[in-house]
Amino acid sequence: MAILIYYTLILVPTALATPDCGQHGFYYGRRLRIHYVANGEKGKPLMLFIHGYPQFWYCWRHQLKEFGKDYYAVAVDNRGYGDTGRPTHMEDYDIKELIEDVKDIIVGLGYEKCTLVAHDWGGFIAWHFAHFHPEYLEKLIIMNAPHPRIFKQYMETHITQALKSWYIFFYQIPYLPEFVESSSDYELIDIIMTSVIHSDPKTKDIFTKDDEECYKYNLSRPSCLTSAINYYRQNVFIPPLPFKYDKITAPTLIIWGEKDDALNKELNNGIAKYVDSVILKYMAEGTHWISEQFPEETNKHMRDFLQ
């Protein structure tokens, strides 16, 4: 009797095989294997980058090259993404676990403090981290990620934001998002990442075809999509986690693209309630993906803040 075995060969995109962004490494902790890409000399101050959805370390490629000159610049794959471990239970993606992952990688790399740079879901994690572990922070840089308290209150009172965040509600449905994504060659990822870009000629070239293939490849890996969606399922419609410290004391920079199709810039109103010292920099033509859309301007804002 003949037995036929079918399998899919997933080729690593060429853009991920080039070494110019930095060296790949792993931290094997008690809780999780964490993959990262590092550029710069270890021993220099640590700059740690945390990505959002649906990205992975690759979204920080422009910043790794720039800040590796003066820092030990490290971009991680978040829990469930890329080559980092993928726990199987939804509760493994609770914000309490995600906060501890950040602490683990800082300590695991041999550091006591870092400048933390974060975007989107990475920002959600970083805001919480700053409220729970200020002792590990030199400075905090957030890109298009609202403070979690402000976001919750704003969503409950502004229907326009709820409509913009339609995908959050879609991702609460069991199994269906994964089926829709995988059966359509991850077309929804294209929609989420390019909804503003393709409608505005000025911003249509943020992502090359190679970039889009990198992001699709990342989510097409076994169980990665479910892991990524579990961030939404576990953390959105639950009571907010009480902060250990009410106010963030680390100097904070918020860089915000005003053409973000998912998040209103008014989400920054009232941020002084939660942060002692904050600088806001708006990019008039910036979308949600400012670190990739305008890397030089983003890097300049970061440099000016860090001096």
C-alpha cells in the first residue's frame, strides 16, 4: 500500500538571510527561549526594541543599523513570534507574562537597565513594563501605541475608534481568523498593513514586496498566527491590570504618525497623568508604521531625545 505524504516547503525570504542588520542570538531562560538580532558592541548601553502586530524583529532593521553605532541595539521576537518560543495556551500571552519576558531578556543579556523602544503591541507591553519595573529603564520611546488606560477609556466613549479597531473584535472569534488568514494567503495582513498606504500615493511605497513577504512568512510559520492573535484574545476584554507604580518616572518620547488608520492621535490626550516627563513628536504624513516609512526622521527624533 502506497502512502503519500504531502508537506509545504516554506522558504526563508532573501531579505531575512542578509547579515547587515546584526547577529542572531538566543536567550534561553527558565520561562522561554527568546530570539533576538543584535547590532553593536556588547557592553555599550542596551537599547531594546519590542515590535507589534503583525511584525517581528525585522521592523526595526533601520534602527538596528543606526543605533548599533552607539548602543548594543537588540530587537527581539516577541513571545509567539519568529524564532522565539510559542507557548500553546492562550493565558500564556497574558500581559503579566509579556512584562516578565522583557525583564528576562534585559537581565539575560547581562544588563541592569536599558532604553526601551516599542511600537504597537510592543508599546502596550512597554507601557506596562514602565509601570511595574521602572528600575530597569533609562528612557522610554513609544511609537503609535496609546497608553493602555487611555485607550480603554477612549474606546468606550468614541465610536470612531471602536470602528477603526474592528479587527480587535474579529480576532476574538475562535479559529475563524486563522482560517481566513491562511486560506487567503494572509491577505488580511496586507489589508491591515497597507490600508492607508495604498489609498495615499505619498505613502504607497513603505513596504516593498520583499518586506510584505517577510511578514507573511513570519505569520505562516506553524502556530505563529494563533500566538499573535492570542495577544488580542487574552488582553483586550479583561479588567485592566493594577499598576505597581501609578506614574512613569523615566523620560519618555512618543513619536506618532498622524495618518495612522487604526489609532486616533487624540489617544495621547491626558498622557501627563501617567508620565512625569514626556515629549510628543507628531509626523504629519506618518502612518502607523513610522519606523519603516520614515526611518531617518524617526531616528533623528530618537537621537535628539537621547542626547
